[in-house]
Amino acid sequence: MITQYLFYFLTFVAIFCALLVVFSKNPIYSALFLIVTFFATAGHYFLLNAQFLAAVHIMVYAGAIMVLFIYVIMMLNLNQEIEPHKSSLIKIAATLCGCVLGLVLVAALRETDVVAVSDYTNPGIGLIEKLGNVLFGTYMVPFEISTVLFLSAMVGAVFLSKKTIH
Amino acid sequence: MQLTNRSKQVADTKMTWLERIYLPGIFKGMMITLSHAFKKAPTIQYPEQKRPIAPLYRGQHVLKRDDAGAERCTACGLCAVACPAEAITMVAEERAKGDEKLYREEKYASSYEINMLRCIFCGLCEEACPKEAIFLTDRIVPSTFQRRDFIYGKDKLVEKMDQRIDVSLRQTNNLAEFKKNTSFAHNKTS
Amino acid sequence: MFPIILLLLPVVSALVLLALPSSISKKVAMGGSILSLFAVLFTLNTLRIDAASANLVFNKIWLSSLGSNLSFSIDGITMVLLLLTNILLPLIILSTFNREINKPKAYFTMMLLMQSALLGVFMATDGLVFYIFWELALIPIYFICLFWGGEGRQRITFKFFIYTLLGSLFMLVALIILYQHTLNHSFAINDLYAAGKSMTMEQQAWVFWFFFLAFAIKMPVFPFHTWQPDTYTNAPTQGTMLLSGIMLKMGTYGLIRWLLPMVPAAVSAYSNTVIILSVISVVYASCIAIVQTNFKRLIAYSSIAHVGLICAGIFSYKAEGIQGALVQMFAHGINVVGLFFVCDVIQRNAGTDTISNLGGIRTVNQRFAFWFLIIMLGSIALPLTNSFVGEFLLLNGIYQYNAWYAAIGGLSVILGAVYMLRSYQSMMLGNTSSNTLTFASLKKSETLFFSVIVIIIMVCGVYPKLILDIAALDVLKMIVH
Amino acid sequence: MNEIIIVAGLGILTLLAEIFNFKKILMPVIIAGLVVALVVAVLELQGSYFNTTFDASVLGMLDFDRFATCFVVLLTTIALLWVLINYNYFVDESNKADHLALILFAIVGGYCMVSYSNFVMLFLGIEILSIPMYVLAGSKKNSLRSNEASLKYFLMGSFATGILLFGIALLYGSVGSFDVYIIRAKTTSADFVMTPMFTVGIIMLLSAMSFKASSAPFHFWAPDVYSGSPTSVTSFMATFVKTSAIAAFLRLFYTALPFVPETFSRIFLILIIASLFIGNIIAVFQINAKRLLAYSSISHVGFMLIAVLFFADPRGIQALYFYVAAYSITTLAAFMVVKIVGEQSDGDENIFAFNGLVKRNPLLAGTLTIALLSMAGIPPLSGFFAKYNMLFIALNHGYFWLVIIAILASLVGVYYYFKIIIAMFTGVSSSSVPIKITLTQKVLLLILTLLIIGMGLNGYVLEMI
Amino acid sequence: MLSSEILYKIILILAVFAVTLVVAMWSTYAERKVAAVLQDRLGPNRAGPFGILQPMADGLKMFMKEEFIPGQADKQLFVLGPCLAMLTALMTGVVIPWGGDLTIGGHAYKLQITDINIGILYLLGVVSVGVYGIMIGGWSSNNKYSLIGALRASSQMISYEIAMGLALISLIMMTGTLSLGEIVGQQDAGFANIVYQPLGFLIFLICAFAETNRAPFDLPETESELIGGYHTEYSSMKLGFFLFAEYINMFISSALIATLYFGGYNFPFQHSLGLDGNMLSMLQTFVFFCKVFFFIFFYMWVRWTLPRFRYDQLMNLGWKVLIPLAILNLFITGIVLGFRNGFFI
Amino acid sequence: MEIIKGIPLTSYILLCSILFSIGALGVLYRRNALVIFMCIELMLNSTNLLLVAFSRYFNDTNAQVFVFFIMAVAAAEVSVGLAILMLVYRNTKTTDIDALNKLKY
């Protein structure tokens, strides 16, 4: 029972805050609402018994990514959104597009009857041991390859942020 | 030019590895601070404990009255002239009939102000005074919040009859001798 | 062996030419082209002795996954065109003597490459190879026109290029369709023939029209001709000669070699339409030629008229018609090159080729007028000139198909006479104008050029068997087949 | 896998070069490394060596089958040529090591994209390729255009990544695996029902992949990014990145979802036709050479997608491979010339900068002409054979009208390619100073020209895969 | 769940909160007192005996002060900042094991609010969220100094979190668990982790200093340059929250250091004392708090010994020294573990 | 575990679809590059949630590992993206993408 209420509460928070992310005038409010959305998602993870991911989610998204965002907003001092010539036509079109996409998705996926496994005899899938085994077993190669990704992201970020000397 | 023996020669030598990791240095520093924990605190709890003050301590001024309670000051202005900080101002007035009890001379200071923020407590006013009217005492000028409160008028400077202030504490023998000399006018009794 | 030698000779001479200093480019190019001419004559000899000689065929495995092989062969029909090409090329190069050419190296390289490509088109017996050479022939001439052409050449040459490319792309589609119907997935011409015949009528119709579009644009036949007069006028003289003298024949050759035997059902169904188009083309072009004020444009339109007749003759699908077409192709090539050289000489000496600005050249330069006269007569198919044989045979063939068409087509001879003679009259006869007063006498090379042309005109006119014999057998074979 | 290790190692070596200061010999080392990678790939292709060094767990993620190895060979060749062509670009660059490392990492991403057998690797490969590209697009840090290109590329690219991921998630939801072979087994089994979720997932995957391959109508970023980025980077994007993207696109169906192109052929046709027309028609109005080439590349994607649509055709994959190879080599040549010319006119890549190029440097003009003719599909250049194959396949499947559309579109294409050619040959240039190029550049130009001419005339590349 | 257990948990939560708050309150007092002691002074001694009631007075003063929100500030966020700081500071206490089991009525109760299996990750997560309070507070003040303070705080915390995480990973590799309860349990059986992870401990210690914005890493609130940094504009209890949060963080990080590296509530020879369970637990809790107080003292000790870093030095230390060191530590740990598990043989 | 009993998988799918659409809407609706970027993060996040839900209902760890990789990539992307944003801001003093119009012909 309580999980259902929790589910609805978290869902409401997630969607409401996601909407506020889009419609807040001030970028920092967008960022803060996004953080709340992330927390709601993390709550969902907990509900889905993926504690490890929930913690990592908080650490990575709320703890690192959004801090960077807010850091940048602060550094660029984007207090008030400056969108003077945003034509309402584009706004309407964008809203329409988004709504249509949402409608299509919802309509298409409304009736999905996914055959879920009925027995949850193996509740440990969200646990770190299990995840670790899969990650370092089956997914060894992508794990190694992702280091290349990080290296390139790092080199790239450093390169872009360096001041050029003429 | 060497002024003291405590100066240390500074050299820009390359630090050794051990110095560069700083940990031993930090440890040394920590030990130094820790060692201070075991030293006796030299604090004096002021209102309760007081430090002894020097006999020559020059504190807040006082305008003395004579034994009969009349103000000694005749508003000659010598103190103001002598004051290097120009902290003293006064207004002189002629003694009115019936005020003989109040003022010793025929002329008196109707207003006498010392700006305590300017005063440097040098004591020259005291020395200049021919009437033995102004003295520096061992009292401390209390702090206040307003600037104007530091301009002391006669209300604060002239001693109250019921709280006579003993100025003899700071008076050296030489001075006492000198002031006892009756050939000076101010020591004459009227 | 011969095909590949013929193909590579111009390329080799182009390479040699590139390696040598530009001052002797002309001579090298000349030498190379004459060498080619000898080679082709030698081939002709072989063909006469033994038409089935293995040396006349070249076959090499090439893009096997595409079903295409490097295969060339030479038969009588091909031979006529090879001969034409290799005779004309020395002449065209000769026409540059005494002319200042900007960047001669590139110019002659382009020409020699063009020659190679043209020979490839004529000799190819593989669909893809044919297509490649077909397109390849376009590139050098495009650059010749673009780089050495006259005012406004960017637009005009581009139009020309797009037109021909459009046509050839449709031909490519037709080739692919044919290829897909071959049994053993091959582009070999015989397989394609077989495939074409095996197709349904509707498919044949598509293939037919796609092929025809490509050839019609190249020839050109009304209503695909609009690129031609502008391009002829605009191109440098040698470019025009190449275009009209040889390239044009690619279209007519294509009809004979690729279209007619490929989709017989469609040919018989649509030949009427095509012949009507051709006849319209003849009359229309002739009429327009009459009102032309510019001599070069006039030749261009006359060329359309001639080609129209050739096209009609071919589609009559009679031995006479095809024979006539071959002879006329040869003759037209020679004549039109001669005419364009005439035009070039006039242009150089008088500074203009507007007919009304000229006049009385005969009084200034009689020999030139004489050469011009003979070439002109050849062009209007006077008996004893080479064209006469061709036109006669063509009309004969068309007549067998339909007398009315022959009658209307025959108008071309009369109309041709009208515009040619009129222009000759107003340019050569009458009073000299300020432009023609200083008409210089002919240079040695020019005389040589004209004499060769005139000799060929006369010889072929008097003894047409020379040409007729080469292809007679093959034409018969084709008709019977 | 060997190539991945070699190139990733090279990348790390490059970063170390910055620290240990051996930047001088860096370029030769990298070129040598790439050559080694190429040789290894070719040896693998011939099946002689190296094929059994990695166990099944590696192969569960990456599958170096013939398809993958062939594309690895192609990608390595492109990369090698690119490095050679842009040798000068790196000589006077202060951030040489950074740039090179990014490029090398991007190459690793490309390898992953052509050899994935699990969607994780597809996703990672795309990202490893994209992230260096986002950075390199903005590598001209003081140029507003470069910045803009970078930002647009980045935003659009991440958006597409989001869509791709959602598509993968939905696909997973309806099939239950990320492994392409399992997906193939499940989706091709008899009792597989196409749920709406599956369909939506596929459509999202398609959209994202067509974005990465810059096919219309997901092409908006391409012209801006191509024209804003430094020319060297643009040439990398137009060749290497596009090749990887198209290969990944094809591999998706080749390995995982063989029935999808048929089932969703309408979507493909829309993509193809839109690419052909949008690419070609908008290119007509361009006056910036890089932008023009960008639009032309969009139209080329239209052609490539024909082979993706009909990949089940016995010649489908071959045709695509050849097309991509021909297109890449041609584009490399074209961009090389554009870059040299652009440098001469202070980074201005307008078509007018090409005016009278033939007088200033015939070799450059010649190479560009050949390249453009090849792109226009004029025989016997490789571009012709490439397009020919595509038309052939389309006809094979009875898409007659598609062929007609393709032909009309490529005729339009001829128009703008010739705009540059005409400018080169007849335009009056503002300066008549001859453009000097180094001997290496000359040799490279010649090699590229020969490749463009020779690739089609020789069936090797076509039959390689 | 048993209702008694729920009741117990509620009591424990309240107790932990209370203890945390009390410790934090008296930490302020301790700070001043320790400072005085180390500087040969007396420190606060007027309020109550030895000034022990000083925190009360301070708190009272804080409450009585005027609430002031700058006109240009973002009102909501200005209030949200200190609240967040306080919230995240308080959230960390739930996973720390404060002592052994208490047996009441035959039922064993753990002296730990919850022993979730990802305890360390939870801690890292909460700590990483902790920076928001400072950032939001600093930004919403609309003051240059506050903003710079907030920027410094965020970059500093993010930078040092990495090294801290890496140091912890070595520890996790060694212990093989993320649960703090288990880590403490393991140290009961063997040596304290400091013996195995001296370098990791050092890194963790330094990072803990940086994460709590304590001297010598108190760049975000440097009085001399930033007039108090992110809380320049704050007054009254909102300022109190910020200060309080800092002390709570200090307390919790001391507790963490003790738990992770110094055996938690264990002490040598505890089982040979012959005490019964509950007594032992009490003693253990006492020992644990002793350890914690030592580290709190250590914090203060360091504060009054070492001078503050310059900003670039701070970053250099974090990125160029600590992270490589942590990676080295990780590497060494990996190799040693590999040898121990026979991976290389 | 009956923790998710009573909540059908469809609910999660719908939730994720809606979140995804809101993200996409934001990308189209907003002009500020930073906010667009945030909305993209929102989209990635909805994907993560969807995968986790699937993983729970399929009892399959693979999806969670995939989420792990998505998070990793998102982090890398953010670092590069913000660097690019800063770069743009340094030159234009704005993050409004409409101000970036140098690349129109």
C-alpha cells in the first residue's frame, strides 16, 4: 500500500518538477528543480530495489553534474533569463511538438503488456555484488573502453577551457 | 647592517624531498602548538584582577577644589596654552556677587572642557597650572559609544565635594615641595 | 589486340605531349594522331582480309562482380566511325596550325583523350564500358568548351553538359534494367541483346525510350536540340569540329549498335514516332537555318537537319537506310568539319561570322572561295560528292518505310541548297565589305586542310564503294538478324 | 580488437608526449602506429593472424567479423590519409598533443561503432566518437563560428543521444536483451509479435542513427557544423565520422534487426528522398564551399541509405562499402584543396576564393575537379561506380521511381559541383599569386587523385567485403 | 516490523539528533576553548563554570538578532540555503554505528539507525549534495564576496570528493563491503584499518578537512579576503545554521574517520574485560566518543597551527597531489590484494 | 520482494515517456543553451528510470549495468558540454542560442 502511495507521490514530484525545469524563467531555478526531479527518480530506484544505482545516481547527477551546472550558472552570472525576442510562434510550435511526442509515446505504450517474470526469487539484482560481477564479467570490454571516453572528455574539457596564448 | 642577533639568514635553497612533502614540518608545527597547551595562560581576569599601575601613571584629569570647596581654577588659560594636543578649551567669567564660596578667585571658568579623544595625557597642563587646579589622576577614562561623550565638561572634571579625589598619590616629593612654596600667589590663603 | 592499341595510342601520345615542352605540343599531337590514323588503316586492312580475326577483339576480365568486362571489338560498322574519327583528328589538329592556342599542352591533351574516349565508345561491346566511354567523351569536350570557349561559355557549356548527362543517366538506367534481365548477369552486348529480346513489351518500351533519350540528346533530334546551336557557336573551332564531326555520331552509332538490335519489339512499335520526330527535326532545323544571320549557327542547324535524316534512315530499319546512315555519318563528319574550318578562316580574317557583314570574299581570295564552294556542294549533297550517296540511300530507305516521310525528308536537300547557297552568295559574292577587304591569302596548313577535305569529298562521292564495302556485310547481318 | 588497443595506446602515448616532451617525433610515431594498425587489420582480414587472441567475453561485446574488419581497414585508411593530409595543421599547433589524442580516441570510437555486437558498445562508440568531435569542432577557440559549430553540434548530438538511448531502452523492453544476436534470434523467431513499444523503439533508433549520419530531415546541424569547424576537422567529420555512422547504421540491421528495413521501408524512403532533395537543392544556393560540401554530403547519405534499405541484397553491403570508401576518399581530396585554398584567402572558403585556381595551381584545381566530378558521379571515377551500384540495387528491388528521383537529384548535384569547377576554370581571381604547396602535399594530391580514379576501375574495394 | 523496534528506532533517531546537536553546540565552545589553550589564553569562562554555558548564550544571541534579508537577494533561495546545509549535515548521522548491540528484554538492538548495504555510498552521496546549501546561499545573497565564496566552496568540494572517493575505494577493496557496520565488525577481528591503509587515511583526513571547509581549507569563508565568504550576508539564526552545519559536519567526519580507520567503537582487548553485553556496549560507545572527540580536537588543533592555503595551492594539492596519490594507493592496494588472493600465482 | 506489487510496469513506462517528452519539449521550447542541456539530462534520466524498471520486472542485471554506462557518459558529456558553453560565453557573453547566428548564409 505504502509503496503505491510513494510511487504516486514520487511520480507527481518528478513530473511537476520536470515541468518547472522547462518553464522556470530563471536558469538556477531550472537547475534546482532538476535536482528535485533527480531525487524523485532516485526514490523510484529505491522502490525498484536498485539501491546501488540510486546512490550512484545521487552522487553523479545531483552531486557532480548539477553542481557543475550551478557552478557555471553562477560563474556566468545568469541571474535572469534574457530571452527578449523569443517569438511566441516558436513557443507554441515547440509546445505542440513536445505534447505530440508525449501523446504519441503514451498512446503507443499505453497498452504494452510486457511479460514480466513473475517470480522475484532473485532480489539481489540491484545489489552491488551482482552488479559488480556483471560489470566486470560480461561488460568488461565496455568498461575498459569507457576509459577512453573519459580520457577524451577530460582532454577535451581541459583543452577548451585553457586560455589560448597568442 | 645587523641590528639584532635574532635575524635569520634566508636562503632560496631547493627543498629536500622530506621538506617537500611537508608532513614532518606540519608535525613539528603541531607539536609546537600543542606544547603551548601546557603552558600557563598569562591572562589577567581584569575586573577581578588588576595589574599594578606605575606611580607616575597619568589618567583622567580632575579640577580640584580648595578645602573650602571653592574651585581653584581661575581660567588663566595657561593649561590650554601648554596643551600640545589642544584638547583644552575654557570660557572665563567674572565672579558674581555671592559666589565667593564657589570660586576662589575673582575670575573663574564658566566652562572648562577637555576632549579626551585628543588628550595625550602628557601632564603639561598640570605643570602649567599656577593655581594647583588641574591634576592628572590614576583613574581610567571610561569608554563610551558616542564621540561627544568624550568631551568632558566641568560636570565630569570638577571633583565632587562628597567624593574628593586624592591627587597626592602621584605627587612626587619634589613637586610637593615646590607647590608648598608660599611665595607663590596661589598658595596664599585669602 | 587492335582495339586496345587504338585506344591507348592517343593516351600515350597525350602523355608524351605532357612530358615535352609546350612549344612543340602541336607537332607531337599531330604526330600522334597521324600514328593513330595509320593504326586504324592497318586495322582496316586486317578487317578486309579477315573479318573474324581474333586481333579485332579484345576481352579482359574486369569488374566481375558487376558483370562487366573490358571487351571491345571492331566490325564494319565500327570501322566506319573509327576511320572517321582518326581521319578527322589530324585535320582538327591541323586546323590549329597558325593559330595561337592558350595552354596548348592541356588543349591537345584534352583532344587526344577525347579521341580515345570516342574510339572507346565506338568499339565497346560491353554495356558498362560503353557507358563509361560515353560519359568520358563528355569531360574533355566540356573542358575544351569551358576553358577555350567564347563569351558566356559558363552557362552554355553547362547547359550542354547537363543535357547530355541527363540523357546518359537514363541510358544507364536502361542498361541496368537490361542487365538485370540477362541470364548470366553480364553486360556483354550479346547477352544484353538476348535480354532485351526476352523482355515484355512494356519493359522494352522503357528501355527504348531511355536509350533514345540519351542518343537523341547527343545527336540532337528535335525537341532535344536546344543546347546545340549555342554550344557550337560558343565552343572553340576545334571543339565545334569535335562536337559536330564526331561526337554527334555517337548518338547515331548508338542507335545502330545499341538500340535497334536490343529491343526489336519496341523499335518496331515506336519507329514511326521517332521517324516523325526526325522528319520534323529535319524540316524545322532547315527552316531555322534559313533565317540564321550567323554562319556558325547556320551550320549548327544544318547539322541538326542532316542528323535528323540519318536518324530517320536508321529507324526505317532497312539495309539501305542503315548503309546510308553510315555513309552519311562519314560524309557529314568530313563536310561539317570543313565548313567549320571555313567559318574559322572567315572569322579569323574578317573578324566576324555574321553573314550580313560579309561579302565579296571571292574577289579578295579566290582559292578560298573555291574550297568553300566544293565543301558546300558536298554538304548539300550534290551528285559526285560524298553526301549524295548517303542521302540517296537514306531517302531510299525511308521511302521503303513510308513514301510520305521520304518526301518530306527530301525537302532537306532543297532547303539545304537554299540556305547554303544563299549564305555562299552573300558571303563570297557581291561587294566587299569593310570586314572582308583585308582577307588574307590562305596559309599552307589551311590549304593542306582544305585539299584533304576536298579530296575525301570527291573520292567518296565518285567511288562510294570505299565506304559502303566496309560495313555492308555487317549491316546485312544486322538486318537479317 | 588489436586495432583498438593499438590506437588507444597511441592516444595515451600522445598525451604522455605532452608531459615527457617528445612532441617533435610524435607525428611520425602516430603515422607509424596507424600504419601498423592498418597492417594488422589487413592481416586480420585475410584471416591469417591475430584472430583468436580474445576470448568469448570480448566477442560478446565486439564482433570483428568480416564486415567489421573491412570497415576497420577503411576507417584506418581514412584516418591515416587524414593525418598525412593534415600534417601541417599539427606542426604549428600549440595544442598538437591534445588534438592528436582526441583524434585517436575518436578513431577508437569509430572502431567500436563498426564492430559492436551489443548496444552498449554502439552507444559507447558513438559517444567516444562524438565527444572528441564536439571539442574539435570548437578548436578554433577565438572564432565565433567555430564556437557556434561546437555548441550546436554538441546540443544536437546530445539530443540525438537521448533519443537513441530511449530507443534502445524500448527495444530492450520489448526484446529483453542488448545483445544483437539474441535480439536477432528473438525477433526473427516465429512467435515474435511487433509490439507498439518495439515499433516506437525502432523509430527512435532510426531517427538517432540518421541524425548521426546527418541524413535529412535530421541534418540541420550538419551545414552549420561543417562550415563552422576548422576545415581539417570538417574533413574528418565528413569522412571518418560519417563512415562510422553509416557502418553502425547498417550493422544494426545486418546483425540485429534484419527484417526492419523491409518493414519500415517507408521511413527509409522518406529519409532517402528527403536527403537527396534537401541536400542537393539547398546546396545549389550555397556560396560557401564547406557549406556546399556539407549539403552535398547530406545528399550522399541519401544514396548510402539506399544500400542500407536494401542491405539484404547480395550486393547491398558491398555497394555501401564501396560508396563509403569512394565518398570518403573523394571528400578527403576535396577538403584538402578547400583547406589549402582557404588558407590562401584568410580562411574564406567562399566559392569566389576558387576563382581562377587553375592558373594559380593546376594540380590543386585538377584534384578538386576530379574529386567534384567523382562526387557528381561522372564515369569512370569512383563516384560513378558508387552511385551506379546504388541505382542498380534500387532497380533490383523494383524501385524504379526511386532511381528516377535519384537521377534527377544527382543532376541537380552536378549543377553545384560545376559551379566550383567553372569558378576554378573561368573565374577571375583577385590575386594571381601562385599557391605554393609542399612536395608531400603534391604527392598526397596525386595519390588521392589516383585513388579516386582507380578505385572504381578496380573491383578490389568492391569485392573486399 | 515490530512496533517496539519502530519505537526503538524513533528513540535512537532522536537520540542521535540530540547528540549531534549537542556535540555540535559544544564544539563551538570547544573550538574557542581549544584555541585559547593552544594560544596560552583562557577562553570563554564567564557563562557558567568555565564558560560552559557559552553555547547557550551564543544561541540565544543568534535567535535574538534581527532577521535580515538583503533587498536584491533571492528570497526563497536565501532561506533555502542554510536549511539545506543543515539538512544534509544532519542526514549523515544515520549510518554511523555508535556502539555495539544493546540487549533489552531479550532483543538485541543495534546502536546504529540503519545499516544499509551501501552505507559509504550513501555518505558520499549526502556529502556531495551538501555543497548545495553553500552554493545556493552564496549565490542568492547577490553579493560578490558571497558568490566567490560559493564558487570556491563548490569547486573545492567537488575536487576533493574525488580524492576522498578514491581513498575510500581502496578501503572498500580491502574490506569488501560498503556497509559501515561490517567495516567496524571487521576491525574488531583484526587490526584497525589505519594499519593497512596509512596513506588512504592521510588522504581521507586531508579531504575531510577540505570537505568540511575547515582550516587550512577554509577558503570559502576567508575573513581576510571575502569577509566571511558565502555567509557574508547572513545574520541571525540563518547564519547560525551555516555555522552549525559546519560543526555537525566536523563531528560526523570525525566519527567517520574513527569508524573507518580507527576501529569504530572497538578498543583493544575489549573482549577480555569480561563485561556483559550491555556494559560493553556502553563502554564501546564511550570509547567511540572519545575517539570522535579526539578528532574534533585534532580539527581545532590543526586550525590553530596551519596557515590557510592560497586558492591555487588548494587546487594543486587536490588535483596534482592527492588524486595521484590516491590512485597510487589504489594501485598498491590492488596489487597487494592480488597477491593475497593468489591472483598472480 | 513485493515492493513493486500493485504498480504495473506500464505505469513506469508511461512515467518515463512523459518525462522524456517533457525533456524534449524543453529542448525545443527554451533558447538558453544551459537549460536545453538540462532538459537533455532529463531525457537521459527518463531513459535510466525506464531501464531500471525493466531490469526489475525482467529480473535482469544487464539493464542496470547499461544505466551505469549512461551515467558515465552523461558525466563525460557534461564536462565537455559545459566547457563548450563557457567557451561560447567567453566570446559572446550570452548563452542564448539565438544569438549564435554567424553560420547562416
